[in-house]
Amino acid sequence: MTNDGDTRGQDWVARAGELFEAAMFDGDGSALDRSDGVLDAVEAPLCMARGKVLHVRFLHDHAADERELALFERAAELYGRLEDASGEAEALFWIGCWYQVVKDDGPGGVPYFERSYALAQTVDDRKTMSYAIRHLGFADRDAGDLDRARARLTESVSLRRAIGFRPGEAAGLVALAHLAAETGDRTAALRHLDEAQAVAEACGAKAVQGWIEQARTAAEA
């Protein structure tokens, strides 16, 4: 039997309507609380989806939209209410990205990445862990702690490789290549890029292949 807060395999509009009628006409006061769960379970992923769309738009046109942060904060609140640790961890990651990427406030994003990683770890959500630790690595790099940055970026690649997230694995190798180039290790940079190229071609990650070409040009300059 599907519980009221679980919208999988059922029409949530119909279920919400049933609960409304139960409260309105049948005098079932508990139906109001149960309807909150149904609607929260729909609103949370919708907020996440809208926030992600706004984030990609920012990456394309560099025009910040304050709604992005509000959407991710709302998603985190709703997932917390639903006791969905994986969803809340992902939302916290994206809040961190708002600060680090959109607002160019690396230190501001760190607490969210740390909370995201810790929460994702409790449910073995290695994909979210890989994102959070990757961006903590970027924060380390910006702070000048290159050894710690390398360790965290390497962990991100390992997590992605373990779950078969091939496009993310390739992107992680590009990040390691950039870091190697920054430290003057051209050989390591090209090695990472060769590996990233093989992975990206195997999984058809065309955008990542473009990043690899740009990184290779910079490394070989």
C-alpha cells in the first residue's frame, strides 16, 4: 500500500483531491496533515528542477536570478520535513553552488557543501557526495590548499567511478588536470586529460569533450 506522502505510482492530484474531500466533507481532520505530505513530495522535486534550470541558465548567460536560491532553500526545507536525507543533501549542495558559483563567494558555500556531504554519507548517496566533495576541493584550491584540493577532487572521481557516473568521472578528471597544470605538472595534466577523453568518448559526453579540448590547449601552451 502506498502511503499518502509517496506520489510514485499514483495520481497525486487525485489523491490530494480525495484528502481534501475527506477533510471538507467527511470531517477527517487528519487528512489535512496527510495532504501536506502528498503536496510536499511533489513540490520538493519541482523546486529542485526549477532551481537547476535557473542555474544552467546562469552558466549560459551569467545573469543571476535570485529565485534560484529561494527554490533550493525551499527544496531543502521540504525534503527535511519529508525526512528525505538524499533530497535534502542535494538541495544543500545546490545552495552551496549558489554562493560559490553564482555569487562568487567560495567561503559562503563551504558550510553547505560540508552539510551536504555529511548528510549524503548517512544514506550512502555517493553521487551527491561526489558533487559536494568536488566543490569543497574547488574551495580548497581557491584558498591555496592544493594538496587538500587534489585529495578531494580525487575522492570525487573515485566516487563517480564506483557508481558508473561516467560523464561526472570525465568532468572530475578535467578538474584534476586543471589543478595539475596550475601546479606545473604538465605530465600529470595531460595524463588526466587522456583518461578523461577516453571516458567522455565512451559515454558520449560531448560537452565534457569540449572542456577537455580547452584544457589540453591550455596545458600544451
